[in-house]
Amino acid sequence: EAGVAQSPRYKIIEKRQSVAFWCNPISGHATLYWYQQILGQGPKLLIQFQNNGVVDDSQLPKDRFSAERLKGVDSTLKIQPAKLEDSAVYLCASSLGPAGGQETQYFGPGTRLLVL
Amino acid sequence: AQTVTQSQPEMSVQEAETVTLSCTYDTSESNYYLFWYKQPPSRQMILVIRQEAYKQQNATENRFSVNFQKAAKSFSLKISDSQLGDTAMYFCAFMNGGAQKLVFGQGTRLTINP
């Protein structure tokens, strides 16, 4: 079974530029999550999708971050404009979701973003 | 809001020794799940072990086991016969059964020395 795929693996941009990350979850997983992990900290949830609907985006900085999961499969996370403090690893995870009765989240390899 | 605390920022043991990582959490919920994830230098977050709060029996996965003390809100991870490949950051995480949102601790950096 293929795992969660993410691209790109690394990205370096200047502040005020825009950037987008892509995630493809494990096949059949209804729930998709984006986490932000700042160096030296545990991951923090940015947004959670159930199929193509948003379940929780309470910690997403909506003035600069946006995310979509249009067809209920893959997802993109965008930052526009980027700030220095957005430098972090962005992790995507997926799970079967409540209908599947499986709470375990499986993570992708992450995208490391450096904002200069 | 739920919080997860890992009080050991770093630990170091010799290969083949047993090591225990501590985790405490705070919640008023009765239905929840607890997890330990491992994050090696590659940054891939890998599930080590999970525990359902309603289960009294402690979870075990090969060399990894937990000591789940529900009343004390404690969830420690024991690694037996530690191996060099166990070197990584270890994160304790909490999930409310209804919300399905993971709340992570700050992590413990574990180094296994040859």
C-alpha cells in the first residue's frame, strides 16, 4: 500500500513570495490533515478535511494560508505572502476517518520550507 | 483544551539498554486515544504504538510497550533492548475520540549510543 505522498520535499523562497504544497493521501482515506512543525516543536494542526469539506481550520492563519481538497482526494496548501516565521516543515497526514472506525493518522515525508 | 507534556527534552542510553520516555496529558474527555510517534532525522513521522483509553490492558508492539495510568493521566513509552535505529525524536500525542485532531507534546530527543 502506497503511503502519503508530498511534494516538493524542500522549498526556499523570499519573504512576501507565494508557495504551494501538494499532498496525496493513502487511497481510501477520507480524512486529510495539514500540520505545521516549527523546529524544536511538535506538529500543530492547521486544517482538517473530511472528504472535501473542512472540519477544523481554527489554527489556520487565514489572512495568508489557504487550503483546498476539491475532489476529496489530493490537497494543496498555499501561503501568500510568506513571512519569515512560516519557515517550518509542513506535514500532511491521512486517516480512514470516523466512518472507517480507524483513528490512526499516517504521515507523509513532509515539505521543509525556508523563508529568507 | 487538551495539553500534552513531555518533561524530558533529551535522553541518551547505551545500545541494548531499556529506556522509558514520559508523557502526561490533561483532558476532561472519557473517550480518547494516545499515541507515540517516532521522527528520525528524515523527518518522516512514524507510528510506534497506540492506546485506546477504554482499554485497561497496556499496548505492546515488539520491543515497545506503554504504561498507561488513566487516573494519573500518564502515558509512558518503554523501549526494551534499544537499538541504534531507535535514535529519533519521540512525540506523545493525544486525540479526542470525537474530534480526531492530534495534539502533540514537545518531543523527547532519544539517542542510542553504540
